[in-house]
Amino acid sequence: MEAGEEMEQILKKRQVLLFFVLLGIAQAGSTIRRYSVEEEAENGVFVANLLKDLGLEVEELAARGPRVISKGKKLNLEFNRQTGDLLLREKLDREELCGPAEPCVVPFQVLLGNPLQIFQAELQIRDINDHSPVFLDKEITLKISESTASGTTFLIERAQDLDVGSNGLQTYTINPNFYFHLNLQNSPDGTVLPQLVLDKVLDREERSEIRLILTALDGGNPPRSGTVQILIEVLDINDNAPVFSKLRYEVQIPENSPVGSQVATVSARDLDIGDHGNIAYAFSQASEDIRKTFRMNATSGEILLVKTLDFESIQAYTICVQATDGGGLSGSSVVIVQVMDLNDNPPELTMSTFTNHIPENAPETVIAVFSVADSDSGDNGKMVCSIQEDLPFILKPSFENFYTLMTNTALDRETRSQYNITIMVSDLGTPRLTAQHTIIVQVSDINDNAPAFTQTSYTIFVRENNSPALHIGTISATDSDSGSNAHITYSLLPPQDPQLALHSLVSINADNGQLFALRALDYEDQQTFKFHVSATDGGSPALSSQTLVRVVVLDDNDNAPFVLYPLQNSSVPCTELLPRAAEPGYLVTKVVAVDRDSGQNAWLSFQLLKATEPGLFSVWAHNGEVRTTRLLSERDAPKHRLLLLVKDNGDPPHSASVTLQVLVVDGFSQPYLPLPEVARDPAQDEDILTLYLVIALASVSSLFLLSVLLFVGVRLCRRARATSLGGCSMPEGHFPAHLVDVGGAGTLSQSYQYEVCLTGDTGTPDFKFLKPIIPNFLLQSSETENDTNPSYRNSFEFS
């Protein structure tokens, strides 16, 4: 198992090695372009136009999104995508970038996308004369024996000039004097070393010290200069100079050595004795970096560390050591200090391009292009890069430690809208050092989800006679998208029934789906209606869905009972005939009434309010039948007046009154009339009474028939007008011409229509209620009444 894993790792390493070898071969033939600019140039200075070198046109250049990359971020360049001009973003300091190296060349790359391509180039920073020569010591002291022969040369501490080339240090001058002249000597590394040459033998007794001014000049235009004072002390004779045991010392020291560590120890010998044989060690020609990093023990010759070493900054130091005896003679040696690298620098990740928003459902998309670097060397500088394995992203290496992060499958924002990607970079040193870089990728939404209603259909209950603009219910939908794609707008769809004036009945709030009744609804006019509501999102293109809304109007007790029989709109009261021989329970008449309301609002009850003989008649409360309660006697009045009350069961209840005239007769041919107070001829009285009875009966019958015909005619006219107006139901109060309608919740348990016939052969105005005829619209009303629960008031339910 372990052998197999090792083989896989070896194969992967070989594949990566082969990739970089092929990449190196591909770039070996490419020419590296070099451009130049002076240091300290102002921001926005033109460096070069890369259109021709890149081989691109202006339109293609802008489309490929060029970016300028410099390793270590040494260069801050701006690339104009519209013109192809390369400009400076900040001033460049050649001495800071390259130090004493000449020429100062800094590589950079131009990264092109679509497809990925890297253009190699170099920028040469030309030196300007912006530094004057500087002596590290304010005063140089030379001790010269008086026995020194003329022509002897004395090496002077040279000046430091950060500029290079012609702007660097070129020459030295000394003020005129009788003892010395200046000799310039070129060192192997090309620097000019000043030497004092003794022209005249010194005489300490004549002059014990001499002061000279040494001037260093560079080659700039105009030249810059620096001066130092030389103090020459004349000493007694010393004929032996110190000699080092080695002319060259080489040592190695780890970069993590603590401050105070001993770097090396040098040793010199002087054959003189006394003060002339005492040797003092010191640095010679030491740069500022050496003086800040090391310290020389003047007595023992030990070189100690005074500053932490950094291999990535300086890999080696060359230290010139001088041993001077008490007589002023000196000898020199060189100490080479090699700094050993340790794995003390973690890898660094530099993001070149990054896109933090990517659209969902998109194919493979480049998210980021980045490079990794490690300042260490050897295995300490080799790196591996990885991301989490449970993410739909992959890393693809390119070249020179560049990687591309991209998706390997289409993303779904509704499943996951954000990804935290951690890029791990680890080197191969011991111990391994690791760097992490976390990026957040947002999945942007596209309109791929239509709004969804919370219910497939809605049923809303509204009580009739509602106030206009009443909120009757809310339709709600949700959208899985976000932003404007999830903004839902509600609207009413045109009704399927063209006769339904939907926009005059209800309206909907487009923002929150609230439904409002525009006017008062009438249960007796319309019990229910249906319509569809559409929910549309704000995407492009917009998506929508619809649902069915059913509005059920609940009945309110807003109609009083209406008496069909006896008719109450006639000036002549209705008269009923009662035989004197009628048995108890005899049906005198039946009051027929209806109520346009439904349910318990239309349940009618009958009550006898007032009667001439209260104990003679009774009214059945549920059917309106007026019956006798006992036998009639001679003492009972021949004419009776009854006042009845018809009341519904609503809250509050509504009622109507009915007045009946009952005439007691001895059979239907001879009505019984009271005798006159004055004696009359019986035969004559009987004839008059018969005449009166016939006249009254004919009048009542004629009026009744006229009322029935008038009522039927009015109903037919209203029905014809409703038909011409396109009404879908029978108007209120209309019945067929030959029928009398009885309300469904009145005196009977259902709605019936009865044929009305008058038996003219008997001479009595009795109604004959034949077979009931149930109209279709009453059947529909009955079915609707059974479906609705009247106990609900302005409520709605969702189904």
C-alpha cells in the first residue's frame, strides 16, 4: 500500500518536472525585451509602448486584460489598456533597488488573459547624480614615523558614493602642502583608492602634526564632493609592521546565530617590542553594513556579531581587517563570512487577478490567478499548493510558480451562495513552513426560479354589505432567487367569465398581494365569484405563476320578510270567509311570506299580535296557517280583524305585519249578519243581505284577480328588462306569470312555486296550492346555501 503511494508521488513529481521542462523550452527561444528609465523620474513618466512588442492591436489588448507583475513588488508600473503605454506609478530609487550593481535591471512580466500568456521584459534604471561622496569618519588620523623615507605611501580611508558609473566616485584632491601629494590607485573591483605619498622626510621636532583636507569628487555634471580632515601625527621610529598569520580567512555562520556570537578570530605578529610591538585590530575599508553587523575586538582580534543575519538579504560579507602596531605600522587581511541559509521564511502568495462574484449555472470560470514565492534556497524554497477537496474548484499550475483557480462544475446559488476557499502553500524545508490565503467567492443570482404561491388555491369569505376598500385577504408567493429577481409583483388576470366585472369588485396591492373589495358586495346579487392572480418576478426575462382565488359572499340579515299572501299593497283588506259550523282546527287561511336572505336570516316565524276574539284563532308559528281553536257560538262577532307579525331569525331580526279580515258565514251562500235594531221584514232583509254578500264577494274577487294580474305583469316586465341587460340570474322579486313564489326559508323548509287557482263555482276566495315547481335558480341558491356556513363573518380560509 505504501509502495503504491510512493510510486504515485514519484509519477506526479515527474509530471510536474516534465511540465516545467517543456515550459522552459517554450520560453528559451523568446526574446526578453529591455526598457530603460532614469531614477527619480516623476509619476506618470512614459516608459515604453508595448503594443508592437506584444503583437496586439488596441482592441485585442483591452479584451485580454493585461496586468504588470514584478517579483517581490519591486516595480510599481501602470499599464494603459487603451494605448498600450507603460507608465511609472512612483519614483524609483536605483540605489534602493540594486545597490552598487550596475547595470540596474529589474525583470517584470505582462500577464495576458483569454488565453493566458506571459510577456517577459526588463526595466533598466539609469543612475543620476543624486548622492555626494561621503567619508564615514569625520577625521582620519595617521601616525607616521619620522624615519619614514620620502616616497612612502599611506592608504587613506576612501569615501562612499551610492551612485555608480560616471556619477560615482572618480577622483580625490588634497590641499597644497610641503610634505605630501596625493596618489590615486585603482583597486581590482574598479574603485579609486586615495594614497598619501610622502614628499619630504618628517621631523617630529620641527612639526609634530600636520592637518590636511582630503576632497572626494564624483563624475556628475555638475560634480558633487565631500571632504574629510586628515590628522598626521609624527612618531618615533618603528621599522617593523604587523603581519597576519593568514592573508585570507573564510568562515561559515548560520543566519539564526544569536547576537554576540563569535564569528572569527584574526591574529597578527609584530617583531618590534614595547609600544611599537603592541597591535590593535580594526576594520579597514568597511562599509556601513559591515560596521552595523560586526564588531572587532581591538585587543584580541575577535569578530563578534552585533546584528541578526539574514541570508535572504546578504549571503556573504567581505571584511578587511587591519592590524596596527604602536609605531603606526599596519598590516591587512581579508575575512570572508558565508551566511548559511535556514528555513526561516514562509512562502508568500501574490494575487494577480481575482473575481469574487461569478454567475450561477456558468461553465468553467477562472476565479483567480496568483503566484507563490519563497525567499529561502534549495528545498527550503520549493513549494506545493493546494485547496480544500470538498469544493467545486480546482487549481491548475501554469509556469514559474503561477497557478489558476477555476470552477470544475456549474454552481447553483440556491444551493450555496458563498464559498470560502483557503489556498495552502507549503515549502519542503525542515520544519515545513506554511502560508494560507482565504478568498470569499459570491455566487451571483440569475433568474432561474419562478415565484411559487404558498397555496395552490385560496378561498376568501366576505360578509355582504362590507365597507368599500375593505381588506379581505392576502395572497402570498415566494421566489428562491435574490435581489430584483426575487421582487414579486402581483396582478389580477382577466376573468374567464366575460360578464364578470372583476376590476369593479376587487383590487390587489401589487407589492404585498393584499386583496381589497372595491364596493359593497350583495349576497342576494352574487354569492360567489372566481378569478386568477398572477405573481411576476423582476428578473430579465421575467418569470411568473398564477393561482385561483374564490371569493364567497356571506349573507347578512339586510332584508325584511315579504308577504306574498295576503297582498298588503291593496287599499281593500283581504277578507277570509269562515263557516259558523267550522270545527276546531279549521284552516281559515295561510299567510305566505318569503325572505331574500339565507340560512337562519331567512327562517320565518308567525305570531298573532291582535284579534277581535283573542281565543278564537291561532297561528302556527312555522307555517303561517291561521286556524280556529274552538267552535263558534252565537255570541261571537260575525266579523273579525286579525293582526299578524312575520319575523325572521336574523340578528337583529326584521319583521312585517299582516292584517286579515275574517267574515263568519252560515255556509258559503248565506253569510250570517247581525239583526238590525229596528224590526224589519225578514224576507226583505234576507234579500238585501244576499245582494250585499254577492257584491262584496264579486268586488273582493275582482280586486284579487286584478292584483294577481298586476303583480305578474310587473314581474314579467322586470324579467324582460333584466334579460335585455344580460343578467345571469332572475331579478329580485320576479316569478313566472302563472306562479306564486314561496321563499325557501319562509313558511316552508324549501323554495317552492305554486300554481294559484280560484274556485269560482263555490263563491269563496280560497287558494288551491297544487304541485310545487322548484326553479333552477332556487336550486342553485339552495346548493350555495348548503355550502356556506352563515356563522362566518368577513372571514376567509385558504385551501
